[in-house]
Amino acid sequence: MHDSAGILLTLFIIFVAAQIGGEIAQRLRLPSVVGEIAAGCAVGPSALGWVTLPDIATGTPLDVLAEIGVILLLFSVGLETRLDDLKKVGASAFLVGVLGVVIPFALGSLWAHGSGFDWIRSMFVAAAFVATSAGITARVLQELGVLQRREARIILGAAVIDDILAMLLLGVVSSLQGGGAVDVGSLVGTLLGAIGFVAVIGWGGARVMRRGSGWLDKPSNPMSPLAIVLSLCLGLAFLSMKFHLAAIIGAFLAGMIASETSQRHQLEEQTAPLLAFLTPFFFVVTGAKVNLAELGSASALWMLAVVTVIAIVSKLAGGFLGAITLGRRGATIVGFGMVPRGEVGVVIASLGLAAGVFDERIYAVIVAMSLLTAMITPPVLALLLRDRHASTGTP
């Protein structure tokens, strides 16, 4: 049983740390997400130790609260994204998503094998290089008010494709690591199920809402539209996991469906207070999960530097090549938008550690790489987008 008083104290620490970190970051002209992640490092086990790893372990109340925070974040991003807008960038998003998986996986496998792992374990390590953290990039795009830009739509579309491919890849390497054969039929079924889920929910749901959103106002409670679409958000987040996708994909689809309603702007205003309270928990918890004590040696720091460079260059290359039709600046924006690994890399690293694929040091390196890519990306992305606004004269 969890101690209620202790949980409330930890919630207080995390929330206050997020506000302080976010304020400092904004005063330094950085996205607030950078300050929130740094605040997590400060209050976590690597520094002050006010938030411990058992406090934020998978399944704990704080971990669940952080998950709800990122689910709501992607729901709000979906509210600002129309299906028709995503369809216009479908080909570019698909190419970015595919190359953003293939190139990092190939380079990650080569690095791991060169570091002494056999090929099967190398592929498991490389899986941590693959999946983009849509939550971190989405927060930056939302803060900058650029979700309607073509580059932002490509990033969001590619993130959905990226997640589908990453989950399939993780299934393959997990089967190989466990000594079993890869069930091709099962993988194909999983792939078709995931694609079908996204297509049916995204396309079908948008069409239904576009034709008859008036029923949201039928209940007498003025908050009923918000309550109904939040129920849809949680329901699709659950179904998304049943189709072997991240919960945030279902949340994003729910927001995209709700964006077709006549109450869209009302819903955006009503979700803002929820986001202000809940999303900081996700970013602080992400920062708190890194243990810098495992990186105290020169060899570990060198390994971290190499891994981080590979992680950045590989995703940047995949995004850049996939979006080259946008021109160099636009392709670079897309490439950097795909760089952060965040919580996805942490999850895969945790699975690898539990399975005995690698030791605590490799685990710490992968987690730290995920954290560094999450912290490096926002300021670079903000700079690129601000420069683009200045050069094009857009607000």
C-alpha cells in the first residue's frame, strides 16, 4: 500500500519543481519543457533525491499520473490537427517515419556490435534508438504555436508511423533475444491490426464527428462536451494499447476526431487548465529516471557521447531525407522534430535490463541518451522555427 501523505508530498515537490524549472527555462528563452526535465534531474536520485526511483517505478501512482499527463498533451495536440491536414502530408510523413526507424536501428546495431554485443543483443540495444517521443516534440510545437505548419503535421504523422514500426521491431528483437523464432504471421497480424486501428478510428471517427457533433450539447451539463471527448480519449488510449501501440496514439486520434466538432475551440479552452496541472508531471518524471551515478567514469561518459551523437545524427538523417521536398530548412526542422527519445527509450532500456541483455551502465547510458535528446531538441527546434518565422514573415 502506498503512503498517501508521502505521495502528496512527492506530488508537491514535482509540481513546484516543474514550475520553477519551466520559469527559468523561459527566462533563458528556452522551451519550458527543458526546464521541467532538468527539474526532474535536480529533484531525482541523481541530485537531491527527493524523488526516488521506487516513487516513479512503472505502475506507481506517480507513473500513472505522468502517463495521464502525456495522454492529455497528445489529446490537446490532436485538437489542433485536422485529418485533412494530415492527409496532405501523408507521403512525406510515411517516408520520414520509415527512414526514422531504419537508419537509427542500423547505426545503433553497428555501434552495439562494435562494442562487444552479439548481433541479437545488438539489435535489442538498437531498438532503444528507434522510437521518437511524440510528447516532447508536440509540447514544443504547441508552445511555439506552429502546429498548423506543414513541418509540424509531417512530424506528427511520422510519429504515428514511427510508433507502429517501433513496436513491431521491439516484438521481433524480444522474440530473438528470448531464443524463440519470429512468428511472421503474428507480426503481420499485429501490423495490419495497428494500421487498421489508426485508419478506421482516425478516418471513420472524423467523418462521424464532422456530420453530427451537435449531440455533444444534448446533455444539460455545460461541461458535457469536455467530459464526453475525454472519455473518448481514455477509451481510445486503452484500445491503442490493445493494438500494441502507445496510449498516446489513441489520445492523439481522439483529439483529432474532436477537432472536427463545432465545439473545437471551446474544448481547447477547457482542456488548458488540465494540461497546466498534469503535463508537467510527465516531463519531471522523465528527468528523474536518469541515474547519473552510473556515468561517473570517463569511459561511460565517452560511451554516452558516442551514443547520443548516433541517436541525433541517425534520426536527423532519416527525417531530413524523408522531408527533403520541403527544402533544407524545412527538412532540418522535421529531422530535429524526430530526434527526442524520451520515455520510449527509457521503457526499452528497462526491458533490456530486466531481461539481462545489458548491465546497469549500458542501461544508464541509454536512459541518459534518451534524456539528452529530449533536452537538446527543444531549444534547437525553437531556434529553427523562430528563424523560419523571421525569414518568411509569418507570426
